[in-house]
Amino acid sequence: MRTRADIKSWLTDMDGVLVRENTALPGAQEVIEKWQREGTEFLVLTNNSIFTPRDLAARLRSSGLDVPEERIWTSALATAKFLQDQEPGGSVHVIGEAGLFTALHEAGLIMTDRNPDYVVVGETRTYSFESVTTAIRLIASGARFIATNPDATGPTDQGIVPATGAITALITKATGREPYVVGKPNPMMFRSALNKIGAHSEETGMVGDRMDTDVVAGIEAGLHTVLVLTGIMGVDEIEKYPFRPTEVLSGIHELLDPVVEDEQ
């Protein structure tokens, strides 16, 4: 049975694992520095498709966490990679922000609202009736439907706001078409991240704070899974799920502890 001692590469969620409420969590910076010092391949994963990796690296620095932008893998990047592989040079109509537009552009995809191959819906704070109507009409005319992530709501300082999953549900209701979702909990996002750093699932761990996204996708991708309790998931909630992470830790700081030989 694999133990943490067998792990040579790491994927980690961002919110609830490395940062919470714009503040670095205990041990997060030390773990990043340890991985860098030891030459361990790693990526920070997020379903957020609004920001580019450069934007996110800057936001993390303001939270007290220094993560190079090339070590950040977003659902926008995973979506762009998926579409690049599926249809190189394909055309897309996009609802989203700079993170998604930039990723798709750099992957060689063409932005258009005239008979696109795909309609891609990501996170944005400027959803409009007009943009949703355009997406509905294009999908009804035959464009394939893609979403960066399934999250129905997102947090703000003023409370929750509708997110990608809420908008795609509206489009699905109008068209009868379900989107293919690239981001977590689709293990596709983890596999594209593994390819990005040249890692193998048998030797990679995933650190997350949610059973229904991070852990289940990690299990399906064949990874060593670590659930930390610094996010929204309490230890009692683990029992609600039919699957289990490899490890449950109080926080990412415990990855700094020496590995116990008989760890299960």
C-alpha cells in the first residue's frame, strides 16, 4: 500500500488548504518552500477561472504566500488544454473573464460568436441576459457545451453570488443540453496537471479540503489523497461519503512532520 513516503509530486487545492479569507494558513509557506528546496514537482489547483496564474500569484503574495505563477493550474488552463487536444485551432464563444480568455487564446483557439465549435462558460461577475441568450442560441444551433467548473455559488465579502454551475443550469434548462465540466471533481483536471509537471499518478499526492471535489477526483485519478480540516469540511462529515481519503490531517502544516514508517 502506498504511503506518503512513496509520494514524489504533489497537487494541492488553494482555498481552504493554503489560504483562507486572504490569509496564508499555518505551514503553507513552509510546505511550498520545502517542495521547492527539495526539487519536488507540484502544482496549486483552483476551480477559479476568473484570474490568470499571474493574477493569482500576486493575490497569494498579498496573502503571505509566495507561489510562482508557473506552479498554478486553473480550471481555465485545464479547459484550454482539453479543447486544444480535442480540436486544435477550434472556435469558441466564451462567457468568462481574463483568466479564461487568456488561456484559450494562448492555446490557439479562435474566439467567435458565429457558428463556434464550442460554447465555454466560466466564472464571471458580469453575467448578462444578452450573453446567456447568445450562448443558448449557439448551443441550440449545434455548438458543443463546455463549463470550466460546476460550482453553483461563489463567496464574496457581501455573501454568496451565482457562479458557473448556476448559469450552466439555466442554459441547460433552456436547451436540454448538459455541459461537459472540465474542472474538479472531473479527474480530467488532475490528469492535465500531472501531464503539466510530468508526474505519474502512482507517485503523486493530492491535498484538498473537500470530499466531494478534491478527494473523489483524486481517488478517481489514482492519487494518494490527503484531506485537511482547515476548509469547509469537518471530520464528522467524512462519514457521509462512501469513499475515504488516504489521510486526514488537521492542516497542511502536518506535511512538514516526518513520515511514520507504518503509516497507513
